[in-house]
Amino acid sequence: MTNVVLVGTLDTKGVEYGWLRERLLRTGVEVVLVDTGVMGAPRVPADVPREAVARAAGTELSHLREAADRGAAVTAMARGAEAVLLRLHAEGRLHGVLAIGGSGGTSIASRAMRALPLGVPKLMVSSMASGDVAPYVGSSDITMMYSVVDIAGINSISAPVLANAVEAVAAMAKAFARATQDQDPGVGLDPGQDMGLDLAVHRPPRLGAGGRPLIAASMAGVTTTGVDAARERLTELGYEVLVFHVSGSGGRTLETLAGQGVFAGICDLTLSELADDLCGGILTAGPDRLSAAGRAGIPQVVSLGALDMVKFGPLETLPERVRHRRVHVHNPSITVIRTTEDECAELGRRVAGKLRAATGPTAVCVPLRGLSTLGAPGGPYHDPAADRALFAALRTGLRGSGAVLHEYDTHINDPAFGRSAADRLHAMICAQRAAA
């Protein structure tokens, strides 16, 4: 039987959730309705009542009501909903999740969805879905659907939108249930520790299609040729390579999955998100970029791809403070500026500091003739002095560490560079396995 879980506040959205439940049942799926409301009385009965959700968060519903703090209540019920969904998934009773809401309901449901493994269907219908959805989606595979009108009754606009959501999640859940029906729901599950609950937290496998070990690679348009060469070589060596675009969200996703132990190795040749983090660019992955693999002890080969630039939006949005810099219009949506000698030196120190802390095998491959297509000899960002500042700070910062530095008299997009980086990663993975 296919089970779709509905998560929502049944005091304010009870009529709408009742409508969704009836529509879902007509598609032939079973429905588990989870109530995350706090104050008003639920308008329809729930399969998992709000009292149970509050207890899953380590509190009591009465305490949340007495405190009368909406922010704290939303946070607690989100934590409880996460625990409930993880439990249902561990029990094999969750093949898809659907939720509807405004800012509060979206915050609660999306946190619970983000805790579920990749591949589990997750659909969020929200009045917030036409804006910046990064706080809700994070590095997960949540599907966001814009509700067009607020979730306030079933009307001529909301009815077709919600009907589409029902059909979509039902179809996805049925496909997911078929794909997993022969699998033991306990496989790959470890006891959860959060709040002392008897939960099971899914840890994705480190094997991809055909049992091939998974490798993460980072890439931008300006490092594509070198990374493609590495990817092709790793594929020849028997790995499945997942490439992450260094768009901010791409780097965050790479870090999240690395921390979950998904990858056998990391081929992190493109670090431009660190430059954006330092210089206020728009595609930062945050200060924790380049940290998860080191903490997890995963073999990693790192390079300095695209640290010669910082990315901003369209040219007309370029901040006044950087308009005097070397500016290049990468495309109508992205404008880049060249990093300076001082910025490059600081980036070298930051990369070295992160890699010094790595607990697993780490190699740094430095292409001395350029870090991107723009930074190649003859390119608009070719700046040997700035590159030398980066390399010097990196060498100094890595001195005496466990990270091994390899320098190449070549450009990052030389295919030979990418193949060599791949071979080094393969050697480290094999050595780690042999020592285990």
C-alpha cells in the first residue's frame, strides 16, 4: 500500500487538508494526516494529533499554549513533525509528503521534509514559493509549487492548483513505493539520537548505479574542461561521479551529502563559493564550505578553480563599491570581478586552514598557469601576481600539515590536470580501504 503523509496546521487549514485527504484517497493511496497546529481546535481529525507531535519535540502542547510564543511554538512543532516523519519513514509508512501553507506552515513542513532522504517525494504548496525558497528547500529535493492565492479556502484558483498537487504527489509516491517495495525499510538505518526518541535516521549509501562508489565533483562553467576530464577518468576507474555546480546551493548540497557519508571521495576542483563568501558575492555556500569531507575523514583532492573571481548579479545591480574593479559580464544574469592580491592571499589562508583540520587523506593540486578560462594567459583575468599571492599563502598555511601539496605547470582546464587529480583521488581511496 502506498502512503502519503499530509503535514499541516489543522486549526487554520483544516478544511483545506480535509479536501486534500479526500482527493488523495480517490487516487488509491492511504493517507496519514499529521496535525502541527497549536492554538485553535482542529477542524478535521488527525491520524497523528498535535499532542503527539509536541511530545515528539520533547515538550507538551499545554506548555506551548501557556507560553503564547508563536515563534517558539512553530519551532517546536517543526521539530516534532520532523521526528514524526522520520519515524513513519523508518516504519515503511511514508512514500510521499504533501503540505500546504503560508510562511509558518511552510517553515514547519519544509523542516520535516528536509530531514527525509533524497528521493522520497516531497511537495510543498506555498504562498511563499514565488520568492526566495532557499530557506525552505535548503540542500534537499523538495518540490515547491506556488499557490497563486493564499491558502484560505477552496476556490476557483486554489482548487485546480491543489488538485494538481494531489495528482503529482500521488503519482510520485506510487512510483517510489514500487521502487522500494522489495527493500527492507530497516536497511541503512541507524538509531537516532535526537531528543532521546526511538527514531531511525536514513544514511544514504556510498554506492551508486551498478554498485559503483560515489564521487562528488565541483564545477563551474569556467572550469568545465578540467573537471570533465577528471570525471571521465574517475568513471573509467569504476566510480559514479555526481557533479555539483558551485552556485551556492550546489556547494551546500555537496557539503551536506559529504557529512552524511554519501561519498567515497571528493574531487573538489572549483572553490569560487569561498571567494563569494569572502567578498560579498551572490553565490556563497557559507563559511562551512570545504569542511564536511575533512570532518568525515573522506579522501579529497582539492584545487583552486575560479578563486580568481567573485560573482554578482546583472551588471546594473553591481554594487558601487566594486564598480572600479576589473568587471566582466559572464552572461546577462552574472557579472564577475577579479579578486585582488590581498583577497587571494586571504583565500589561500582560508583554504589552508580548512584543509589543515582534515582528518582524512587530503591532496591539493595547484595549476600554476591559471584557475579558470578567464584567468588563463591572455584572458581578461590573467593576473600572475594575484595568483602568486594565493599560492604563497596556501603553501605557508599547509606547511607541517597532513595535506599534500602538488604543483602543476599547467592550467586548470588542461585535461591532463583533471586526469592527474582523478588518479590521485583513486590512489587515496584505495589506500584508505587497504588500511581499514
